[in-house]
Amino acid sequence: DGGAARGGVGIAPDADLRKKVGHQQFQAAWGYGVGSFPGIAWDKDGSLIAAVTYFPLVTSAVFGSKPVTSYGSADILVSKIDPRSGNASWGVTVGDELDQNVTSAAVSSAGPGVIGTFMGTLDVFNGNQPDKVIVNSGTAPVDFIAGFNDADGSGLWAKKVNLGGGGLNAIASQPGKDYFVVCGAAMNNAASLAVTGTT
């Protein structure tokens, strides 16, 4: 019935639904400040998980009960949306004054997983766990994988992925599974690849 694919793969299962629900929600908050809409998946409750890269036209908006605020440049927004009403249960922004971008998203039993690239710092914990912030001190974007709590969008973990100049392309899971599968391309020997960060 397509349910497994809808629940796991970070590709919009229905372009009309993405347009009516996702873009409607984000445009209502930020005008037309959404620069990229690559990550859509379904959670165990049938809610829409949307991960976007956005360039806000205003600095803040409210998703559910939480205000989300742009840090400048390109930022990441992960949001849980009721597909029947278009209302957001929650939304969280991840970013700093440099660029952060989403590549794809999927949902496991714990909640959404997002892959992308970042410059500077990536803090999915909203400042509450500074020792777990991952840092890119280089001059080129680095890939990351991050997990969020399905109930409230709080950050669970984040990992920096060194692919030697390559990149992560896709992430997949299902709401009943407790793991993510990611794939990408590496520009280095497999033995030299490194995944670092928080658990």
C-alpha cells in the first residue's frame, strides 16, 4: 500500500499534499523564504515531518507552542505537521550565522532523522547541552546526521560525518524501526572515514 515507503524515505509521497500542507504552512510563517524543501516523511501517528532549508524574510515565527528564530544565512527547520489541518505540532530551527542545509529526512521509532551539511556549529539541543554541539572549523561544508524526538522536536543526538570531500545523499527508515540507513559517496578510502559526535 506504499505505507512503508511513505514512512521511511525522505521524498514527498504526494506533491499536491506537500504543496497544500507543507508550503502553505511555511509560507504562512515566512512568506516565500523557503529555499529548499527536500525532506518529507510520515511518522507513526500519520503526521507529516518536514525538514527544510530556509532563508527567512522575517526573523521568527511560531510552530506549535514554540517560537523558531532564524540565526541568519541558510538555516534548517524541522517541523511536525497535521496533514488534515496543516497546523504544526512543533518546529525547531538549527543554525548559526553560517550556512546549514538539509539534504533529506526520514522517521524511525524515536523520531525524525535528518542529513545535510553545515558550516560553523550545529546545535540540535537548543543551547541546553553545549558539550554535545558538533563543530566544523574548516572552510568547506561538512555532512551531518541528527536525530529529533517525535513528541516535541527536541534534539536527541548529532554526528559529524567526514566523507573526505564526498557527501551523504539519502536517509531511510520506518516508524517501527530503531535505526537509520544512510548512503552517499566518499572521496577517500573507507578505512579513513570518520563519524564523530554525540550519541
